[in-house]
Amino acid sequence: MARAIRPCYTRPVSLKDKAAIVGIGQLPFSKDIGRSETATALEASKLALADAGLTPKDIDGMSKWSIQVTSENVIARNLGVPNLRWFGEVGYGGGGGCGVVGHAAAAITAGMARCVLVYRSRNRGSGGRPWAGTSKERDYSTADANETAYFNPYGFVRPADQVAMFARRFLHERGYTTDHLGWIAVAMRRHASNNPVAMMKEPFTLEKYRQARFISEPLRLLDCCLETDGAAAVIVCAADMAKDLKQKPAYIMAASQGMGNRNFTMNNFFKNPLLESPGAYAAKDLWRMAGVTAKDVDVAQLYDAFTPLVLASLEEYGFCKPGEAGAFVEDHGLEIGHRLPTNTSGGSLSEAYVHGINLIIEATRQIRGTAINQVPNARLSLATSGNMVPTGALLLRGS
């Protein structure tokens, strides 16, 4: 009789404090940047290298989003990188930001690289739209049995439509209202009002939020992220290398990814519990690796392509119990000086939308102590990626 084969489970190797973000570079955001994604990727990468006090010869790894139209060899060749010993990419657009940094840290921990360039360049403001078939970005939504065929005929075409469906059920089950979404938008704009590079800086009131037109009910214009051209880059290097560089290191205390069961990209309507997103799985692994909990976090950059995603993240990452996030945001809990300063540069709603790399850069600034809206003595800084797609999270700490 054949012996049953049992799966072999081993304790995962921890990434904790093995790598750090040591360089950041960001171009001014705009509706039309006037240059290709390759050109702006190179510009942002050079800024990040200069910020770290490094040169292209120090780079031996590269990590990027799969959706990008740029390629590793073109970036490496034009920068003058001698050799990439490791390169990789992560899919899912808004879900990929923390993942690309986490993969860089994993490669460093495994000894496959010592210094990794992570970049995102995107011409979304001047470019086409995926749902209109005019975008140059690579679309993986049809890769798994043409997922879109299950949703497009029923009107779930734009991300706003897909999130609106989730939001309607989420607000109903939790007892939240659209005013709670409005308080999130108000807080993000308040932070952006101090940020000279934010695309939208004029503060607004809850009353003005209520007057904004609907994009896909219950989502109004001010619930939706900006259409942006922009590019940014970060340099991740080994912890033993980081301590001798130009900037204060932001150590990667934990990095995680999550997908959950029966995942459909942006249309997670087939699960039990229905409202659970991939963020719940990323959160569990993040806190396990870090050895801390949400209550220890000083400042957060919660992925905010749409306001309902912030409410969901507050619950799934453990800052609020289900049903309590509404009171949290209404009590100004997301603002500087309150319980959890969140998206302190304005986030995707008011600074810019480049699939969250600006959130990671702001999380790094908070650790350095150089943010425009600095949280005093910030020691633990959280960044998350989009929680309606396979996602990820990062927890950064100071030295």
C-alpha cells in the first residue's frame, strides 16, 4: 500500500530588518508630463541614487510592476548598471507597490542582490484608459479564463464601478454613510494643502464633498483618485550596507502579500465572508513577521484609490473593529495630531495616483523625519497596497 505523502511545512525565513529603503526620488506630478515612461523612470531613478549617495554601479537588482511598459534591460542599459544579478516584477497595478519593495527585500535576504532599484513610471493622465482599450499598459485581467466576461456585460467596467458595488454593500453592512467617505476625502486634502507637489491642494468641507457629482453611486468625484503622469523610485539595500549611506535608513521591519480564496481582480463578490479582501491576509502575515500590532504604528499610508478602501483597511489591518471605522474618521482620526495620521502627503486622492509608490516614499520620509506633515518621533510607518486586488503591505522602522 502506497504511503500517503504529507506536505512539508517549514518556518518561513523572516525579512525582518534585513534590508532598508535608503534612497527616494520623485518627479513633479502632472496631467501631461511630456515625456515617455522610460525617460521619466530614468530621471526618478537618478534622483533616488543621488539621494542615497550611490551610483548606477552599485545597483545589482531591479524590481518593478508587471503592468509597466518599460523593461529592465532598457533602464539598466541607460543608467549604466554593470549587471543585474536579480530582477523581478509584481502584477496587479495598485496591488503591486508594497510587493515590489518586499520582493527586493526578499532577494537581498536570499543573497541574490545587495542593492535594488524599484521604480514606477506612469503616464495615466495623458495616456489612455484600460476599460476603453486605449491604454499602453499591460492588462492581465483577461489572463485567467477571461475574467472580464463575467462582469463587463453587467456594467462593472471601470474601477469606480467595481469599487462602488463593494462600497454599497460595505456601507450597508457596517452602518456607515457616504459622509464617512467624505471625512476621508477631507482629511487627505487637508494634508495635501501643505504639500507643494500635490496636484490638488485646495481644502474643502464636508458640505462641498456632498455637492460633488456622482461618478458611480455611492462614489462621488472626490471619492476617486487622480489621473496622473508621474514617476518615482526607491533604492533598497542590505541592512549592513544601509548604515553607512547618506540618508537615515528606513528598515523593512516586515513585508507581506495576500490574495485570499476565490479571488477575482476588483470583483471579489464570490467569497465568504463577502466583504473580506486580500488585505486581511496581508495584514495577518505582516503583524506576524513584525512582532507588533496595529496599535504600535505611528503613521500610515493606506492605499486610497477610492475612499471606501481606506475604511476597509482600517478594519482589516486592525486599527478599528468592524463597524468602528466610521466613527474613527468622523472624529478626525486620520489627521495629523490625532489617532492615526494617514496619507500625510495627500495620498492618491489629492497628491497623485501612481499605483502607490508615492505612499511608500511618504512612509520613508516619516521615518527620516523629513515629511511636510511630519508626525513627531515617528518610529513605525505603515504602507499598504490596493485591497480589492492581490495586495501587499510594508512596515518600516527607524534605527
